[in-house]
Amino acid sequence: NYSSEFGNTSAGVVTMTTRSGTNRFSATAYEYLRNDKLDARNFFSADRPPLRWNVFGVTAGGPVIRNRTFFFSHVEWQRQRVGVTRVLTVPTALEQRGDFSQTLTAARALVRIFDPDPSPRTQFTGNVIPATRIDPVGAKLAALYPLPNRSATNLAGANNFVGNATNALNITTWTSKVDHELGRADRLSGRFVLHDFPTYVTSVFGEPAADPNASINERRAYSLLVNEIHNFTPAIINDFRFNWQPRYFRNISLGLDQGWPTKLGLRGVSDRAFPRVTAAGYAAMGPAQQLRIQTPIHDTHVVDMVSILRGAHAWKIGGEVRLARNVDDLNTFTSGMLAFAVQPTALPGAANTGNAIASMLVGFPNTGRILDTDEIDRRAKYFALYFQDDWKVTPSFTLNLGLRWEAHTPRFDAADRQNGFDAFAINPVSGTPGVVTFAGRDGVGHNVYDGDYNNFGPRFGFAWKPFGWKDTVVRAGYGIFFGPPLPGSNTASAGFETSGEFSTPDNGITPPFLLRNGFPDTSRIQVGPGFGAVRVGEAVRFAPEFVEKIRRLGYTQQWNFGVQRNLGFDTLLEVAYLASVGHKLNGPSTSLNQVPPDRIGAGNAQVRRPFPQFGNVTTISPMWGNSSYHSANVKVEKRFSHGLNFLGSYTFSKFLDDVPAANEVGAVGGGVQDLYNRRAEKSLAGNDVRNRFVWSSVYELPVGPGRRLLARGIAARLIGGWNLGTIVTVQGGAPVGLVTQTNTTNAFNPGSQRVDLLRDAILPGSERSVERWFDTAAAAAPAQFQFGTAGRANLRGPGYASVDVALSKNHGWGDGHNVQIRVEAFNVFNRANFDDPGRALGAANFGVISEANPARTLQLGVKIAF
């Protein structure tokens, strides 16, 4: 059940133990390999992407001083070259030249392109942008897209390009452990781990610097653990652990130091990298992170626990301290970020007008941003105390009682390079509320948010054999678990960076700047109460980010109730109910600078924002999320006997939340649609998999030494010793939420605008296909200046079903020598398990599925032990 020994997470805890040496020398050597020649073709690929994957290693262990000092070491190398198929939507050759006379919607309507200059706007003659109106920077950017090389999946040109990239991974892991008996009462052990895992991703673009996925990542991590166990008496044991974990990360984009802004003619930014470029409905270009170097990073973890056995009680009393440091040099958009939308070349309020590539060609971005942060040195501390009592009240009833206290100190910077935000103070520049504050200045402390020290997590559970039944156990438990205050490592550092954010103030009517003119000036500003602000009505140039001053740890309440029954034949049946309810959970970073609903309308929306002197005012990971998970579980397990073991489980569950998780099975994200109506965010969670079944088994074929058939002789050794393992996974689809590609609210709302649903968009199973997974005609764009009426989750994506099979043979000889060969097949029946469909109304891939999970993959392995 839930033990107070573990904390600092509201998710599961994985405990791993490193093997120790013994008085006998032993060693193993192994290798596993995968190769595309053994694999099936992905559903969406014309051929199999190249794959070369080898994992090989050795272990050795034994005595240094017999009966006293022992060692164990493990070295593993992984060499992987994986072909990655990328299906993208790119502009056609005509579109790259400004000719949109053949650009259609999926419903065959012409997408009309309007000149953004005159008022009222007029359509370009022949739907072709004349050469005199094409911006030279925009033309160079558009020309860097690869040309289509496959038939589109619909008339809008969706998924008209496919390319194969290579993901190269070279991993080296070295683990060494030494155990030493200091005496009859003390045991000392030390463990060292080195994990080196650089990755390299090649490009599918003609110009690698323009590929958003191509990069070089250098990563290395170390771990040094010292563990001392002291027996005061046989009933009182102290366990002390010290762990130090330094790390080094370096992420490099392929266009680094090649002078790309100069080549493109883009002024006002550093010449360091290729700019980030997004165009609604098309593939992005340029890296989402142009350069990042993190060093030193290290965590220090000290734990001490005393275990006491006294009568019917087993007590654990302990505490832990964690010290964290992260030095980070982050150049996210040192060479700029440009976002293009359809509005600049659309007719406001008219359907089937405007195109993001056309907006690029006329040099009209919706948003431009520069962000180049100084090196920051973040530090934090964590403390915890706990008590656990496992009390055997009677021979048939055990009670588990525990309490854990834990606290995180506020994250701070060694040089006070942090900022906050005071939403009520009057800004001296604009005369409106909203002032950027700075750590260690103007009465602000070194911490920009308050600590939370009132976190007590009770734990309770019991195990009961009712009425003296030997084959039945009833178990239940309850606990409160606290998570960390912030995901990731950073808080905001405005004032200690080169930054600027420039957005159209009126939803694509007025440009923030023209490409040919370059970015506006982003000279550094002296920190102070008016930092980054402009007078109301002037073009904004700064978008503050901050962590809320009052910040409480998110927590979950978890409880369970289950009955286990021994069915005989080494088989156990369990039926259980589990629940988890979360509050104050971290949500996605969200702008608070949305126009209030009663002020939404046409015209300059910037001046109607709560903080008109700024662009977006973003709260980092606000702790306002809630979740609710309930499940019924049935599990049957057969322990190994008579050559067979198996484990089967079925889960029926429902999962609700009002903030998306970081990694979801489905796709209901997109941020808060309307900041003033967060209640509308509650829906099925992206991880709501209603039905899930998993079966695993291992069967010893009854042939060979020690088995029923051919137990002796040469034939027994040649054809015996085979084991068959299987894993079967079947689960339903996860929720998908429909949004609009073009936000027409003119409200600067923090998330995507959702659609209006005219009817249920779910199609009967017989009508679904990868080209039309749901009824796309059931979704409509909301009226201008209105939010969509659909919820976050509207339908479900494809389910998942896969069978994995492993066949292995063991051949032993001599004293402890053994060879094992293995053949493993993942997704052995080669079922196409599709990803979620495109969900943005107006995008070429709306309702279209363009990616699938891996096809059948074979793995071969051999292991020698001696």
C-alpha cells in the first residue's frame, strides 16, 4: 500500500537495485540487434526507412577480498541508426512563386488571396501575388521548403511531401559497484554510473538548417552513490545514502554560426542561427530552440532512515534533503521567431480566404519574437520527514499508518536574475496596472514566489484475511501525495536577456513589422518599474513571463480497495477499485492578457487588453489544474509452475481534467480557450483510455532436459530448452478535441479557438478511414469575435492492438555456463496502429491520419553467461 517513505511525486515510484558481486567470479556478454531488412514497411511509407540498432555489453562480478569485499561492473553500448519517415504539408511550386490560382480547400473551393495594403482589401488579380508585392525575405524563406513529392491526401494539398531522416544515437553506459563488510554490524557500498547519450537527427529538407527537426544533442550524466547500513541491534537498523548526480547538456541546431539571417536579408536579429518560422497549415522551418548549453547541472540527495522492529510494529523513521543547481545558457530565438497566419491575406469575416504562405510572401508576420537569455544559475532545495508504522494487529489483520511532511524552498538565482509580475501596481509608463518586478530590487526579496511549507501527506492502508479464510485477502489504502512546484528548471528572467515580442494589434489588419524592414529595435532596457512597457496605443515590444507570487504544491488524493483470491493451481485473482483526484496541478503556461469578453470586437484589440502596455503576460505553469480518475481492475496471475506463468489485466476507467498533461495519448490540448470561462475546460482527459487489456505469458515448451519429452540424449540438447513468451495489448482510442486553424476572436485568448459542432462528428466504424476519420462537415468555424462552443474533447482517435512474441533457447554446460539465443517480434501480426487525425479546422489535414506507430519489428539476441 501507500508508504510514507516515498514522496515528491504524485505518480508512481520505481525502485531499482544494482546487482552486487559474490564470492564466485561470474561474467556475461550479450548483443541484441535490429535491422530494417527484418522489419515490415510502415503503413504510410513507400519503403522501409534504414535501421541499424545494436545493443551489446558485458558484466563481471566477484570477490576482491573473499567474504568481505565484492565488485560488480556493467558496460553497455548502444548504436542506433533509425530511419524516420516524415509526412509534411509543404507549399507547391506555384505557391512558392506567389501563384495561388490552384490553391483549394478540401471542399474544392478556391482560397482567395487578398492584398493587405489597401482598405478595403482587394483580391489579387488571378489570385496571383505580383512580383512587385513579394517581399524578398519572404520569397527566400518560401523557397527553402522542399517541393511536393507525393500525391496529397485531399484537395487542400495535405501531406504532399514525404522524406526519410536518420536519427543517430550513440549510448555508452558504465556502472560499477563495490560492497564492503566493515564489520558484523556495518556494510558499505558505493556505485558509480556514467551515461553518455548524444543524438544526431538528419534533415529531410534540401537545406538542413531549415529543417525544424534536424539537430545535434550532446548529453552526459554521472551518478555517485554511497550507502552505509549499520545494525545497532538485530531489530534496529540505520540506512544512510548519499547520491551526487552531475549532468551536461548541449543542444545545437544545424544552422548555427552560418550567417543565415544575413543570407535571408532578415535584419534586427543575431546572425547566430536559422530563424524559427511557422506557417499555419504548413510544416514549420528552423529549430524551436536555436542553442542551449546547460552546465553545470547537479543534484545532491541525502537520505537517512531508521528501521525498528518492536513487537507487532515495524517502524520506519527518516528524512531526506535534495539540493539542485542548474546553470543554463538558453538562446531560444536568438535569431528570431516568425509566425505567419492566414489573416493578413484574408478578407475579415469571409470564409475560404487567406493563406499563411501568401502572408509570408507579402512580408506580413502575425508575430515576431526575439529571445536570447543570459546565463542563469538556478538553485532549489527540498526537505522531507516521514514516519511509517506497519502494525500487525492480529495474525489476519495488518494496519499501515504513515505521515510525510515535505517542502520545496522557492527556486532562486545566484545573481538574482529572476523577475515577477505585480498585476495591481500602476505602471509609470502606461498609467495602467501591471509592473514587472525583479528579485533583490525595489523591496522584492531574492525569491519571486513564496515557499509552501504546510504539506502533510497522511498514508493509510490495511490487509485483512477475513473470517479466517486463508485464500482471500482484502486490501485498501489512502494517501495524499505532493508534486514538485514547477516542472523543468527555470523561472522567468526578463531584464537579463535580449528580448522582444511584436504582434499584430488587430488580428492581421496591421503588421507588427514588415519582413523587408527587419525586426524593430530590441536594445536592452534598464530594469525598473516601467521595464518593457509602452504607452497605451503604441506598438508593444515585450511580453512578460512570471511565476505566481503565491504558489502552493499540487497534490493528489489516491485510494484503492481490492480483493485477492487464491484460485489454486498457483493462480491468483484480484478485483480492485482505484481512484486518484488531483488539485492545484501544474497547467500549461498561460497568458493572462486576454481581452475581457465584454470588450471583444473589431478594431485594435491591444488597447482593450487588461495590460495594454504589454503583449502576452504569461504565468508559468499555473497551479490551477484539477483531475479525477476512477477505474475498475481485474487481474489474474499464475505463478510459474508446470512450465507456465501468465499475467492478464483488464482496466475500465474514466479520466477527467481541466488542464492537459505534458505527454498525452490523445490530443485535447491547445491551451485555455477563454481565460474568463475556465470551467469550460473540464472534459475527458487526453489520457482517458476507457478500456485496456494486457496479457503476458511465458511457456516452457515441454521438450528437452528436465522436461516431459526428450529429457535425455543429444536430440534433447539440440531441440530442447525453448521458451515462448507473449505480450498482448489492446486498448481503445483516446480523446481528440477539434480547434480552428485561424483564430477569429480578436481577443488574444491564450489557447486555440475551438470549433462549433453542428452535430456529432463521430462516424460509424464502417465509414471511418485514414482520409476521413470523423465527419469533418460537422465542425464549423465560430462567428467572428466568438469562442467555439465545442468542449475540449469531441471524439476519439484510433485504438491500439499489438501482439509481441519472444522465442528463446537456453543451452547450459559445465558449472554455471549458459548460452541463450532469442528471437523477438514486436507487433508480430503487423497491425497498422494509427496516430490521431488532424484536428485543426481549415488545415489541409483536417480529419486526415498521416502517421502510424511502428510496423512489425524483429529483434535477435544472444547472451553468454559463465
